[in-house]
Amino acid sequence: MLRVSTLVFALFSCGAATAASPEVRTFQENGAPPPATITDVAFLTGHWIGEGLGACAEEVMSESAGGQIMGIFRQMKPEGGVRFYEFYTIAEHEGSLVLRIKHFNPDMTGWEEKNEMVAFPLVAIEGTTAYFDGLTFSRIGKKRFASAVNIGEQGVASFDMRAAKHDESCASAARS
């Protein structure tokens, strides 16, 4: 599977956000994922909209089904238009959780090879924050959501979001 380091150039060329971000953790040498089930991260579900990589970002995480949460992400360009998409799952795996992501250009051509994805095994869950290896999702109260991803030597890209209103998206935010 592809690792985060292979995506460093692609994400860095988008410009990492400078807003405060949640802590990003990685496995210590010989680290092992902690025991967890999908219900342990049910607090992440929702429709979130906000700022990241210098433009509107939108995240939707579904309620769990079949031991998985399905997620989609859309990153806009500062001047308008879509920069990239992500499709991902948070799934139960060997007694813990793993987040698996595939990235797509606006024309739906993939960044990863057909059978490859970027995998982030679970490091810890503390309160309403889920720490995956190099990526963090944090629910802040009922209406805020933050995430951060380690993009190598360039640092951490962070996303500050809030609960989206009914029928709100990056497209509607651009019109207002």
C-alpha cells in the first residue's frame, strides 16, 4: 500500500494550511494498533465544511454499516474549482481500526494505482479525537470538526470545519 510520504509533493504543491491543528501522532517503533471497533469512532460522523489548504474543504462521514464508516472529501482551489477528491473508509481490521484513502483528480483519474490506497492504522482514541498513524480527526463539541495530516518535511496540513447547514456545500459557500 502507498504510504503518506508518496503524497508529500502532491499535497505540498497545494500549500499546507497555517491554522492551528490537532496533534498528529505516529506509531512508535514496533507500535501496534489498540483494540477498537467502529462504534468507538461513531462521534466522527456528519457533514463538515470549512477551510483547509487555502480554500473551502468539505467532509462527509456516514453512519457506520457493516463495520465501516464511509467518507468523502472535496478540496477546492482558492480561485474556485475542485483541486481533488478523496474516498475513504474507516474499517475494523484485526481487532482495531484502519483508515484507507484513495485520492482522485477532478476528472476522477486516481492518484494511487488501481489496487493501492493510503492506509492509516489507528494509534489511539482519546475522548472525541481519533489518532491514526499520521492523520487525526477531532470532533469539538456538536458543531466543530478539525483534522490534520502529516505531509512529511513540509509539516502538517490542517482543516478547521463546522457542521454544515442543510443544503450547504463548498459550492453554496462560493456563491455567498
